Amino acid sequence: MPLHGRRGETNGADLIRLHPEQLQVERRCTITHEVVHVERGHRSGCAPAVERSVRAETARRLISLPALLDALAWTQDWHEAADHLWVTVEVLRDRIDALTPGERAALVERYERVEPGA
């Protein structure tokens, strides 16, 4: 059964299917994403808000705040940072988008320490 452009899918209980042409990093991200769906009991066709929530949780699980701070301290290139963190650029962007106010403050503080006067 084809996935029709999707990277993965789950029945929400006991099955996760992956698109066979993914790179290892893509499989890592897709499996984590689908596991979050399974944990939440999502069967199929989630609303956009639910999908955003799953993407945010996936990103949090795959990128710890210390790892994110470390990566962004030495590069501002999305692809380089994602490669270092062993995630896709999409997951890295989801992590940045889902920062809590406290995490955002830590990121700003770390950036200001690395780039004095910026």
C-alpha cells in the first residue's frame, strides 16, 4: 500500500509504516513522529493543530535544549545545525518554533555570550 507522498503513517496502535526511500536521519525523525501519534492514540487524519503539537513534541524529543544551544553557538546554517543534531531541517525548525519562553531566553543569553555586542 503506497504512502502517497507521506514519510510515514500509523494505525495508532501496533503499526508504523515508513516510506522506503528515506535517509537514516529521515527515518529517525519519522519514527519518532509516528511513535508520538501512537502514544496519543491518533488513528489517521489529524487536525492541523494536533499535527503541530505532534511535530513540536517530536522536535523536543530529538533535540535537547543543551544540544540546540551548542549547535547554534557555532553555526547559523540550518542544514549544518540539523546535520550536527542528526535531524532534518524541518524538525530543527519545529524545535525553534516550539521553544518555551524560558528556552527562548536561554537561547538569547547563549547567543549574546557567543556574540558580544550583538
